[in-house]
Amino acid sequence: MRQVLIVGGGASGLTAGIFAARAGAAVTIFERNPTVGKKLLATGNGRCNLTNTQMSNGCYHSETPKALQEILAGFPLQDTLEFFASLGICTKEQNGRLYPQSNQAESVLEVLQMEAAYRKVKIKTNAHITGISKTATGWAAHTADWTYPGDALILATGSKASKISGSDGSGYEIAEKLGLSLIPPFPALVPLRCMGTDFSGWAGVRIDGKVTLYGNGQKLAEDTGELQLTNYGVSGIPIFQISRQAVQTIKDGKKATLALDFWPEMDKAAIKALLERRRTDCPYKSIKELLVGIFPKKLLPVLLSQPSLPEAIKEFPLQVEGPLSFDHAQVCAGGVSLAEIHPATMEARRFPGLYLTGELLDADGICGGYNLQWAWTTGALAGTSAGEECR
Ligand SMILES: Cc1cc2nc3c(=O)[nH]c(=O)nc-3n(C[C@H](O)[C@H](O)[C@H](O)COP(=O)(O)OP(=O)(O)OC[C@H]3O[C@@H](n4cnc5c(N)ncnc54)[C@H](O)[C@@H]3O)c2cc1C
């Protein structure tokens, strides 16, 4: 039986391992951590938002959108749902986002591990692959003190987002050494550092609101949801959703600004009228006291530091300095160019027998299960193809 080697035991590596084994190959996964799937356990705040019913190519970014589209079509949502159903996962939906019925990311990892064990996939943990090389009959993976030969090799090392979970960017180095072209990675789905204000006062506030992103004053994007105010700037899902464009705006040499709307349901005139009415009804209250009952206490001094209160409530201005580091990002934009890949199989065009999956590639999705969908899709395509070739 021929061998498929997989570097990285994360979402895409485990999926690839199962599909390669189902196709008949003997599979070995190398994982640098003591356990596989560390990042998977952290997904969706421990609940694992594993995919989304509203799949569309527009939810993803890549420098090679046509290839991205073809790849996603190769193992779409329905295939993913069938795959997880075959492993034993029932799903539940919240606004299109799909989670395991158990509400635990752990169960997603567990069923992947159970199936991998049943298919006799070998998992070598504490195995940091430092390089790969082409051999006469296939590919080899190297650790500091050992070389493992195989017939096909799948690089599933992830990006360098959240390196505490194991993905330290070593996959980029391995790919670059081979000569694969790399779109420079940058943090996406990431909190934003802002300038010009002392944010310590509002740190810890969580408030439902809207964020609008402008590039040189031109509106680029907006999103609503829970805004998290921090001592460096802003975080939360709506911020993540616009963060990629904010970072790109700065990279393009433009000024990225945000307007925070802390009360989207009310327009400025309605807020002005409400405050006037409160002033009349409660003449004994200071302006700060008039706001008690509407906004969290820690937000009040910050709102009152602005020249106009209704403006501060509806369009609180912030200038983005940049993203927090890769360590704080959920995903990376950029990565190995999809132009290097056969979209039907994930095999490298210039390196037969070598496959690439997941976040290592130049594709990133918005929040909502899209990045894991990319991991399942690319893992399934690569695993099937690498495994079938080995039949
Ligand atoms: C906090 C957080 C929450 C998230 N929540 C969601 C969510 O709810 N829904 C969603 O769709 N996406 C979510 N994501 C993104 C999603 O987790 C990733 O896109 C996905 O895990 C990428 O899969 P991957 O297989 O490419 O890489 P990873 O899952 O990162 O796996 C790569 C593996 O390779 C190993 N590795 C790396 N280099 C080497 C090496 N040289 N040798 C051996 N092993 C190596 C790593 O240790 C790691 O285990 C979240 C990310 C974070 C950080």
C-alpha cells in the first residue's frame, strides 16, 4: 500500500487524512503539538461554527477568485453536511451559522479522530516538520532528526494566525523554499488598534451597534453586532468583518477611519428629541445622568468628551492605526497563490504528488463558518486525490 504523508493535524489535515484513507491509502499525519486540532477546539468560542447555510463566493477573498470558486464547488456545503453526518455530527443553525448540536467544538474534533483511528490513520504528535523534499518515488517529510518517505504529501500547516494553537507560519517557509509563489500574508478577522484617543476609559464595554469603515473618507463597508471596546481600540465580530478591508486600506496607503453607531435603531433627530424630553422631565439631572439607563456607565465620559453628543452616539469617530498582531487574528489573508494549484485536486501544478490545503493558501473567508468550510473542502479534495493516486 502506498503512503500519503500529511503535515499538520488541524481541520484540513484531519479531513484530508480521512479522505485519503477512505480512498485506500495508508496515511500518516505529522503534528507538531502534543495533540491534534488545537485551533479547532477554540473555534466559535468553543462551539465550532463549522459552516454556513448561506454559502457564496462573495464571502471569500483571494487574488485568484476563479480558482477559489472552482475549489469551493468541488466539495460544497451539501458534501460537508453529508461528511459530518457520516461521522455522527447533527447540526443546529443560528442565522445561517451551523454548529454541532452538542454545542461543543470538542465533539467535532472527537468524531474526526474516531474516524481517523477507524481508518488506521497514523498520527505522529510532537513531530515538527522542518522541510519537505522530492524523492525518486514521491515526497519526504523531514523533522530535525528523521526523514519520512511517502508517495504523496499534503501540506496542511495552516497560516500564522493565532500561533499559540500551533500554526506558526512554517508552512509558508516550506512552500517558499520549493519556489511556490506566496501572496504576502496579513492578519484578517482581527481586532483593530486605533489612534488619537485614550481608550482605557471604555475598556470592557460590550454594546450592540454598527461600525462603518471609510477609506480616505469613502464608505467601504459596514457591519452590525456586538462591538467590544478595548484599551487599544475595538474588537468583536462586526470589527472582524470589516478588519480585512481596513488593513488593506492602510496597506494601500489610505487613511482608514471608523464611525461607531452606538444606537442604530435611533436616528440623530430622535436622539436629540429624546434628550430634550429627558432634560425637561428631569431638570435635576446632569447631562451625564440623563444618559444613565441608555448606555453602559463606562461609555458615558467617552461620549461626553466629544463636541456633539448625538454625533458621538451615532458616528463616534476613530482612526485605525492597524491590526493587532497575527497572534490575535482568527485567520490570515494571503498565502500560497491558488494559481499554483489544480482546483479539482489541490495538487500543486508544478509539483506532482504535492497537495496544499486550508489556510496556508491564499483564501480567507468572513466570520461565520466560511474558513472551516474552506478547510473541509480543500482537505476532502486533496485527501481524495492523493489517496486515489496511491491506489
Ligand atoms: C480563535 C479562533 C476561532 C475561530 N473560529 C472559527 C469558526 O468558528 N468558524 C470558522 O469557520 N473558522 C474559525 N476560525 C478559523 C479556522 O479555525 C481556521 O481557518 C482553520 O482551523 C484552518 O484550518 P487548517 O487546517 O488550514 O489549519 P489549522 O487548523 O491551524 O491546522 C494546522 C495544524 O498544522 C500544525 N503544524 C503547523 N506547522 C507544522 C509543522 N511544520 N509540522 C507539523 N505540524 C505543523 C499546527 O500545529 C496545526 O495543528 C477560528 C480561528 C481562531 C484562531
